[in-house]
Amino acid sequence: MRSKTANYVLLMKRIGKFLGVPYDWRRPTVARTEARWWNPDDPRLFTPKVSGWGYAINFARLLRRH
């Protein structure tokens, strides 16, 4: 018999937003890490985290490296 938590995890999408906060439960990749932490082409300072719930900082934008 599954617990309620296990049922919720099975129903939840791997990427999306909850209460306006992004989440990504996929395994991190180098390409996604670079795109979220160092992407001078992305105008956003705060990007979705590589893995987990919340935001990461786009350091290229923070340091104004274009």
C-alpha cells in the first residue's frame, strides 16, 4: 500500500511551477547548469534552479558579461 506522499510524487510533473515558484526534479546536466548559471544571452538575473525548487542566479547577467 502506497503512502499519500508516494502517490503525490507519482502524480507530480518533473518540471513546472508551484505557487509561481519553478521546480525541476530531473537529474542535473552540464548543459542545463551552464544555461542557468552562466548565460549572457538570457536577460533574466534569476533563472529556475538546475535541480530542486526555487531560483538560481545567472552570474553572467549579475556581472554584466555580454
